[in-house]
Amino acid sequence: MSGTGRVPPRVKDGVKLRALALLLVLAATACGEASADTGSFEGRTFLSTGVTDGGQPKPLAANTRIRMSFTADEVKANAGCNHLSGPVSLDGDKLVVGELGSTAIGCPPGLSEQDQWFAGVLSGRPGWKLDGDTLTLTAGAVTVTFVDQRVAEPDRPLLGTRWTVDTVFSGGVASSGQGSAGLVFADGRVTGSTPCGVFEGSYTREGDRLRFADLMHTPCHDQLHASVVGTLADEATVSVKGDRLTLTTVDGRGLGLHATG
């Protein structure tokens, strides 16, 4: 063998193959970890079960519960009044939430402060821990514990449940649907009332789409009444999560409702 310093082709090929194999292992490991992390949250909704501050219970405003839902890259939250949303990612054991957007519902006393408090929790890179159906967020001395909605609050049936309007959506803006407006779906029929009058019509369902027809209603000049019958005038996407129903028209108008019976 001559002393030219040349590496035999088989040796070079073996080194390349071992290096390539190592890179593939590292890439597969990294991808597996990333997909496992995001997959743990994606498509899930969590409801608060308790809040502590400095180890002491921190009561929420009466009749409120914090709700968070995740897509692949967005978190949506509600702490009792306005709806928050923003980009989300994981940085190790930290939940990283980007700039939060918010609806502009006029909130009763105490709820605006609770909205701002929880927005601060989300924006402060809280620590997170997911143990099965239990999610824990920790921000400084504050700990918020959640449970998966499917465990805490199974989806109510669309049919036979009385749904009461609490939010009206229009042009990307949400407002409080004050009043006793509500509706009930039966097999192929929808009936209901608002403080202004009554309505009744038929519908068909295809997947998550409801197509309404033959809607009859009391003629009156009331904004809430107009929003309800306007949503039921043609076609809407239907979504039931726990005790919440959302109806959204193709042009972005719609109603948020909760189960009351």
C-alpha cells in the first residue's frame, strides 16, 4: 500500500453511511417529539377545575369557568366574558402564546378584570403539565388546573336541548345577546322565541351544515330577534362542544348559545 494518504472508497462510503444513519435517527427523534407534544393538545378543549394563588384557593367570578381549546397552532380561551385567541407553541415545559386578540363584549363588573388576569397568565409563558385528561398551567404563584371537556362536560345532544342565546356574532365582532332568546331543535323542526316574538321553521342536516327553510316569525323591530331569525334564514355551520352550541352563517354572522334544559 502506497503512502499517498488516499482513503479507500469502501471506508469513505462506510463513514458516510454511518453519518447518514445518525442524522436520520436524530431527525426521526426530533420529529417524533414535536408531533407528540402538539398532538397532546390539538383538537382538545379543557375546562378549569380550580385556581390557587400562593397555595391558597383563588375563587373565580360567580357562574364562570375558564375554557381553553387548541388547534395545531392557535389557542382560544374564555374566562367568563370575552373570547381570547392567539398563536401558540411549546418551548419545552413552557406554553408560548403570541399576541392575543379579543372580542369586545361589554362585560358585567368583575369579568373584565378576570379576562385581563387570565390573558396575563397566558401571555406570561406559563409552565404546563399534561397528565392524561388533566392540564396544569403555572404562572408564578398561580396554578390553574383543567380537565378535558370530554370528561368534565360531555357534548349535549343538539336535538331536545333548550339552547339559550348569550352571544351574537357579526362581521368578526361578538356582542352579548342579552334577553331570553332560545330555541329547540326537534327532528327536522326548529322552534323558539325572543323577548320580541316567536319563530318556527324546518331544517335538514348534512354533516356540520344545517339548511333552514320555511321560517315563520313574529315581525318586530328588535336587534336580537333580527340576529336570531337572520341566522336561521338560510344555512349555518353547527358545532356542539359540551354545553355550548355555535351557529355560524357563511358570511360570518351567527349565535353562541348554552344549554339550559
